[in-house]
Amino acid sequence: MNSVEYKGYLGIVEFSQDDMVFHGKIHGINDLVTFEATTVEQLMSAFYEAVDDYLDICERYGKTPEKAYSGQFNVRIDSYLHKQLSINAAKQGVTLNQCVTQALAQYCSEPTREYK
């Protein structure tokens, strides 16, 4: 899977060999917005147009385009890993949430924020 970016928006792109077409959707927004093309150049143009059109529509209707994230999600992991995380967090004097937040921030290469 590949992605493209424009104006801070991420487009997730796939290629259909059966149809010989690139198709994608804008990720992280409140609606389903898709785009497609048969060449890379057309794909980029279609993606830019989809983002611009979506932003125009949102502005016209006073709608927030970005999806809201609560900061909470469920993660299922192996019970052994869960135990090891709990032990390591306790050794470091942090909560399991703080431990996971730090690990995810490192994975995303972003500085950690104060955990609330």
C-alpha cells in the first residue's frame, strides 16, 4: 500500500491489476472521499482535486474536515507481552499507559507529551 500527501492530508492508494487503475481514499477525515486514475500523474491530480473539493465543501457548510481522535483505543496483544510491559513499567515507576504512550511516540518519532 502506498500513500500520497497534500495540504496535510494523507491519501491511501492501491492499484487494481484487474481494472488497471489506481484508486485511493483520503484518510483521517469525517467522510469517505475517493479518487482514481490510470496514470501516476492523473492520480496525483485527482488526489489534489479531491482534497481541494472536500475542503471547499467543508468550508461552505461550516464542517470540520478532520476526524476527531479521542486518544483512546483498544489494543490486543499477547498475554506474555502484556505481562512484560507491566513489569517494565513498574520497574521504571510509570503507569502502563505512560509506558505505551512513550513506546508509540518513539515508534512515530515524535516527542512524548505529558500523560494525563
